[in-house]
Amino acid sequence: MVHDDGSSDRNILILGGSYGGISVAHYTLKHTMPVLPHNNHKVILISTASEAICRQACPRALVSDDFFPQEKLFVSIPKQFEQYPADQFGFIHGSVTSVDHENRTVSIKGKSDSQTQTLSFHALIIATGASTPSPLFGFNYNDEKALRAAWARFRSGLKTAKNIFIAGGGPAGVETAGELGEYLNGRAGFFESKPQSLRVPITVITSGSNILPNLRPSIAATAEGYLAKVGVTVIKGKKVVQVSPASAGIIRNEVASKATLTLDDGSVFEADLFIPATGYKPNTGFISNDLLSSNGQVETNPSTLRVDKAGPRIYAIGDVSTYARPAVHSIMAAIPVLGAHIKRDLLLAAGKSEIEVGMEKEFKEEKKETQMVPIGTSKGVGAAMGWRLPSWAVWLLKGRDYWLWTVEPVWSGKQWAKEAK
């Protein structure tokens, strides 16, 4: 157990190597470590992958490596932290197997040697994100090699597929359908509602009354029109209740397998390729159920991002947390608040007074309609802060490269060079 007497190492453990984990690591190293009175604090980032990825780009990246410069799509996590002293930062390529919040320890299974080590922590930040049903959309408790292998297998199936079915009408399903549709079928002309001939028919199945449920129906209708222009049909108000074989689409080796899909109305479809894009599962299998919400996320104070039930100096951010709806812009907005609370709590633990550390900050989630959904390489729909965006604006901000233009400052820490006041 870690004590506050300055005699033991004070590990600041960060679980997860994506937007939340990397950002809070940079923020802490830049703005908290230099002012701590003891030099025995160390930030240790633990990630199942040794590389970070612009995860939002997966719907386009899974089609072909030609769309993105791979050295920008995947970047080495340790390389982003070479700018800091070695005694202040450490990286562990491994999987967290358990968190004991009462005894304040974390157990990690290494990727290279499969050995398990246990580290004590002085502060803990949980940023392990969430996994999708399909292994095509992220690391899913695995690493970049597994993702690339899944893409390679899917592309091999794409060469001979005569149809594609996608379950899920959210952004991942719609974006993937749009990318595949344009890549395989092209885009219909200005006066045409759909391509004159289809190389590969694509079907999106959603249980909702509209696709893109977080956007108003009129925007969803526009998206459906754009999908039709690239050969995508949408089935609404229906749910896939059975997939045979059950592993089709969800296991890396079976992302290109044929599948029989049964819907809740009894209709049956034979799919050459099946992509499940319905929902996500928080990566919290290593955390005590006492700290989780009913949907498996870490129960987090929405104002402070502290995990109040877990004890002092334990926090959560990103898709793994209940603090806000899953969205990168919510993570970016919350980092300065989380960083300020980590700094404040560590200074208090080091003996500083309440007057010296200043007032707490408060995070407030932006709940106005905000979402951007590219549909192919030139179209898109969306809204920002409640304002509907024209297609060209969605293309300019996101659709041209799926936010790849924004990630370098985040990965390198430049985004967090200045401390928020």
C-alpha cells in the first residue's frame, strides 16, 4: 500500500493509450510534475497497444491502406513521451488484469513475456475505453497487429463479396456503409438517386425508426439519401436477433465469413460479409463491480471525474466512464478539468494547504446536438452545438481524413502545452 509520508514511490498509473490516457499523461507531466514537492512521483502509462490510432478513421482505413499515410494513422506511444525525463515517465505494453482499489494496486500481464506484475499506485486514471462487437473498429483489448490482421482478412473477403450487411445505424455503421459503398459502387450522378448498376449491394439494418439517432430526423433522412447514392439500402425498425455462425463478424479470423442473419420479423438474409456495428462494451472487466454502473461503465462524478466510491485520487475519463456521452470532443473538454483535479489532489497529499492549491474546477458536458458523419469521401451530415452543418462543412472538418489532421498535437502533447486557468 502507498503511504503519504514521502518514503515510497508515488506511481501515477494511467490505464489506456488512446485520447484520454495519452492526454492526461501529457497534461500531468507538463503541469503537475514540475510543481510537486517530492521527486518520487512517476507517471506510468499502461496500454494493450504500443501504438495509438486515430480510431475514428477506421471506417475508411479498413477498406484500404491507400487512404491514409500509415505513419500518421498509427504512431508509437513511447516515442511521444521521449521528451520527458526517464525517471518521470514509464510505459508498460500489457493488459491490466485487475485493479484492487482498496489496497491500491494494479496487476498487469506483459505483452512480450506474459509475466504478471503488480504495481502500487498513489493516483489512478482509468481510460481504457470501450470495445466494439467488430474487431475492425479498434484494438478491442488487443493491439495494432491484431487490428491490421483483421483488416487484411476483411479485404480478402471484399474481393469476392457479392453483398454486405451491416447491423447498426449509428455513426460507425453509417460511415462504414458509405465508405464501402463508394469504394465498391462509385457515386450516382447529381440527378440520380442511386447508381445505375451495383457491383456489391450493401444493406444497413437498424432497430431504430431512423439511422443516426443522435441527430434530428431530417438530418438522418439526408444521410439515408447520400447512402442510396453509393448503393446502400437501409432497413429500419428491424433487429438482427440471430447470426449463424454466431462468431461471424466478431472474431478476427471470421470477419470475412459468410453468415445467415435472422431478423426479429422472421426474415432471413444470406450475407457474404457481415459487420456488427451495434453499440460498445466498456473495457472494465478488471474493475470491481462495486464501482460500475448498470451498463458496465465506471461510475464517475460528472463534475470532477473522480471515482468517488473508490477512494482518493482515482479518476476515469472517456468511453469507460459515466461522466459524459461517448465522444472525443467530450474527452478534450474534460482533460483540463481532470488535470487540474489530479494536480490539486496530489499537492494536497504532499502536504499543501487548501489555500495553496486553489479552488476546484467543474466539468459541464455540452449536451447540444453535436455529431459529424462522413458518407464517402465527399459527403456528410451533422450538427455542431445544435446548428445543422452543410455537407461541405462536415467534409472539411471530418470527412476529408476523419480527424487525422487533429491528432498529432494530441499524441505529441502540444495540445496541452498551456495549462487551462
